[in-house]
Amino acid sequence: MPEFRYEGFDESGGRVAGTIDAADADAAARELRGRGFLLSEVAEKGTALDWRSLLGLGEAKVGLADLEFFTAELSLLLESGVRIDRAIGILQRAGKGGAMSRLLNALAADIKQGKQLSQAAAVHPDVFDRLYVNLVALGEAGGRLPEVFKGLAEDLRFQRELRQKVLSAATYPLVVAGVCVLALVFIFNFVVPNLKTLFSDATELPWYTALLLSSSEFMQQWQWLVFGVLAAGGVFLWQKRNSPAVRELVDRLLLDMPGLRDATAMVERIRFCSGLGLMLEAGLPVDRALTLATGNIRHGVLRREVSVAVEKIKRGEQLSRVLRQTRIFPDYFASLLEVGEEGGELARVFNEIARRSRDGFSAWALRLTTLLEPLLILLMGLIVGGVVVVMMLSITSVADIGV
């Protein structure tokens, strides 16, 4: 069926926009009016490729910041006694556009048809994972939706802050590398060619001068091809970033690099423990909570380790002893688990482990960014300064030959 985009207003006066599958525009309009929408536009969605599709990025999706906003606002509204359908309607009028607007419209339509929020959320697995949906279902069953959404909002807030820290740590090296490359391109394309006339009468050049001139000639002849190949390779790797082979390679590299091994384990420990703590507080049985929390781990190798450990726990082995055998629970945290297991305070202990791991990761990220800045400046100085030194030595050698 063709897809149609629409804009209009719902029964409460809130603006709605989204897409719908229908046989034609009239059928789409009839179905939307049946939902109580006052339509201002219904048109078939264009199929032309844009730059996002050409790069393999697809359409815009609900981001982590939007999901955190949705969860935190729902928690606040539900704590204030607002009904869930009314809360969704208020969020629709918050002015969020694009994918978030379409998501809110779909949730509102499903809730008006009598579905629970967990059922409506389960239709969108690309936005709400199994952990999120199961926690919402538990909150609905136990009448604890505000508390569940508050916990989920805190967890999503940390995930957003974690992503920002990782991006900040990666941005600075990329900027420095970009400046270094631009400086070298400028030198080899404009500075060295102007110096070439100085060496035209020399019968024998030092090896470093010959290397400098040949590097400049290579850059001038092949630089666009080199940059094109690098760009094409970058786009290809970005498109294949979620393929099993690439994911396995990245996961292995993260565990093999000494500087990133502990940070990777910390991140996955936070994901596992925070989700597990939320589910245990919501009243989910330990075995079910462990299974769902394992799906929260993104690193393939570590997820397989924890999955094996969870299967052993289900067969009756001691939780703390089995998790100690995985790389995300060193001896110290495994000892905390043993204390929580004996005292019946597993939810509290998992939340405490998640909190301490968050503090540890924040300290690691601060140390990394503090150390990277002088090291990268030094590296850029060595590369660009080395080229400049070679240029000066070459000019000096010509002057000596002339004398």
C-alpha cells in the first residue's frame, strides 16, 4: 500500500502529523477522520531519494534525547495525577516534530482504541526495547507507572550523558587530526611547490629534500583520489557498522586495547546493573530480570559471557559466584553482590554498583580528555613541525651548495 503523510488537529485541539498506509488519499482521509482528526492536508509521501538515503542513514528516528524527554515528562505528569491519555495529548502539544510527533500520534491513536501504553509501545521496537516495555507493563499491573517512568528517565539521562561524554572525547582528536591534515595539504600544495625552484639547479639533493619534493608531487597528483577513496571507505564502513562481522571486530578491539578494556566493562556493567535494579524494584522475578537485563548489554562478547552465567544461575548456581566469572564483575563488585544476595537486597546492591560504575566512568572520561589534549597537540606539532624543519634544512643545504 502507498504511504500518505497527513497534518491536522485532534479532538483536543492539539496539532497532529504523521504517516498512514492506505489504498488512496480518500481512504487515508476517511480512516483519519474516524480517529477524530480534523485534517488540513493529506498527500502521498514522496519516494525520491535524499542525501540521508544515499548515505544509508534512512529516515530520522526518535533519538535518545527525545525518548528521555518523553519518559521524564510522562513521569512528571503521572505523578501529578494526569491520566495517561491526557498526558500523551499534552506531550503532543509540546511542539516536538518529525519522528517524535509521529510516535506520539501513533501512541495516542492506540490508547484511544483501548490499548495499554505497554501494548502501544511494543509496536515500536526501534524506540522502546524489551526492557522498557516490560517495565511499563509491570508498572501498569502494579499501579506504579510514575515510579517506573522516573527510574527509566534517570537511566536514559545517564545514557544520554554517557553518549555526550564519548562524543566529546572523540571530537577533540578528530578536530586536531583535521587541522593537522589541512596544514599538511596547504604545505604540500602551496608552500613546497614555491620552494621547488630553489632546487632546480642542484645536481644532488639530500634524501630528506627528495622525499619532501616527491611527497608534494604525489599529493598534487593523487590527493583527490586518496580523499575520495577514504570518504567512500568511511561511508561503506558506516553503512556496515551494524553487520555481525564489523560488530565482532569492534568488540574484539575494545577488549584487546588496554586503555579501553576497563571502560568497556564499566559501560556494560552500568547497562546491566541499572536495568536489573529497575526490574527488581518493580517486582520482576530474578531469573526473568536477569534475562532481560542481559539483552541490555550491547557488547557481543560480554553479552555472551553474561548469558552463559545467567543460564547457570537458572540451574541453581550462586549468583555472585557465577557473575564473578564474567569480565564485567571484578572481585570487588562480586563481593558486593554476595552481601546483597545473603541479605536479600539485590535491587539495592545492583543500583549501588551502577552508581559507583557511573562515577568510575566519569572519572575515566575526565582523565582521558585531560590527557588527550596535550598529547594530541604534541603529535600535531611533531608532524607539522617535522615537515617545516625538513623544509628549513633543505633551504640550508641549497645555500651551502651555493657557497
